[in-house]
Amino acid sequence: MPRTTDYLVRGKNGRWEEGENKAHQLERRAEAHLLRKHFDDSIHCYQKAAEKLKEAEQSSNDEIFRQSVKYQQERCIQLQKVVSIKKNQYIADTTRHQKMMQVLTKLEQTSIEQNQETSNLKQLIIRTMEEADSLIEQLVRRDGDELESVKSDNGACGEDTIKVTATKTGKLEGSKWPVDDRTVIEELQTVNYQLRLLVAQLLTQLDASRKEVDMLRERVQLLEEEHHVKSDDVEGNSSVAVARKSSLHVITDSTGGSSPFVYSPCSELSPDVPADTPHIVTRELPVLAPLELPDFDFEQFKKQSSADHSPIS
């Protein structure tokens, strides 16, 4: 007939298992939230799991069970810290990515505006050069017409008929000096001055564009260096894990039998080297020469042992 204490123990064990199962469910839920980047929900689930494990520990009298549950509580607390670190890192990465996107967007907008200004400047420069060419062509044409008129006048009337008189306003009047020459020259000077300003503005924009290109190259180089550093850290962690995994070596003797000793100078079982040493380097133990056994005289040993164990007469 079962005793009442048996029913009580079973009931307590049932409560222990129920609390532990709920804690494990909360841990799995926290892992799922972590995969979805729901860091606050993951931390909350780990907190609830630690509370459930604490309740299970308080409701138990078994030392082994309480020790196991205590280790699980410490694990949940450490996982909360890990998730909070991942959350801060994710926020920092997201913020940096957003800032970089804003900078790139501004640079794209400025580049578009600069391209428009550059195209407008090109059009203005071309138009100004065309105006200057037309004015120069007009002057050359007028000079040619004047030379022809002078030659015709000299041939018909002689040099005495060519007269130049000065007016009260200071302007020259004559048959070979048109009134619009001074105006054309002034316009040509104005056009050349505008052309000089446009070229200077274009050179200024070119210098600004070169500076922006250099700045973007530096930023790209910094981002590539950060990416390489992160990849090197990941590879280093994986290599350390492989080193710890493959650092156990079993040495066998020359007869083919396995030695009961395991030499592990770089493993986690070694008391001399700490388990979290980051500079562990994997290297195989050198192949040693077989041990030379001394020559024994087994016949003499057998005779001596038989003589020692012979019955005394």
C-alpha cells in the first residue's frame, strides 16, 4: 500500500517539472523573438523563465535539482545581458546605416544639382563664345569693307579727299570710321569678362567635386576596413573554437595498444592553460621514436621465481 509521502513527493516533482517546462518554453520563445529582432520581447521571456526557475527552486528540497535550476537561472540572466548587447549593437548599426543613407541621398541630390548647374554653365559658356565669335567676325567684316572703300576712294579722288573731322562730343566722323565700332568693342569686352567669370565658376565647382570624391573614397575605405575587421573577428572566433575542439590527442605505444593517458596541453581539460585563452594555436604533437625496451632474461627470471615459490622440504 503506497504511503502519503509518496503522493506528496510525486506532486512536488510534478510542480517542479511544470515550472521547468514553462521556463524552457519561454526560452524557446525568447530565441524566436531574437531571430525576429524583437529584443525587448526576448529579454522579457528570459526574465519570465528565470522567475519560473526560481519558483521551481524554492518549491524543491532536492539539492541536485536545485543546483541544476540555479545554473539555468544564471544562464537566463547571462542571456538577458547578451540580448541587451545585441540590441545596442543593432541600434548602433541601424543608426549608422540610416546616417550613411542620408549622406548618400544628400550627395545624390547635390550631384544632380551640380550636374544641372554644370550643364547650364556649359550652355552659357558656349553661348558667350558664340557671341564673342560673332562680334569678332562683324569687326573683321567691317574692317574689310572699310579697306575696300578706302581703296576705291583713293583711286577715284586721291588722298586729299579723305577727311576726318572731330565733333564737339569727341567722336570721330568720317567715311571709313563707322559709328558702331566702339559699341562692338565694348560689347566684346563685356562678353569676354562674362566668359572669364563663367570659367572661374566652373573651375570652382570642379574643385568642390574633386573634394567630395576624395571624401567619399575615404568613407568607402573606412567602411571596407570595418567590414574586414568584423570578418576577421568572426574567422578568429571560429578558429579558436576549432583549436579547442581539435587539441585533444591520444598517444599510443609501439605495440599497438592504446595508452590510458590523454595529453591535452591546449585543451579545455588542461588546468595550466585557461579555457578562454584567445591565442591558442593548433599544432600536432611531434612523432616520437619508439621506446627501446631493455633485454630481459625471461628463463632466468622464471627459474628464480620457481625457486622462490618451491615448497620447503
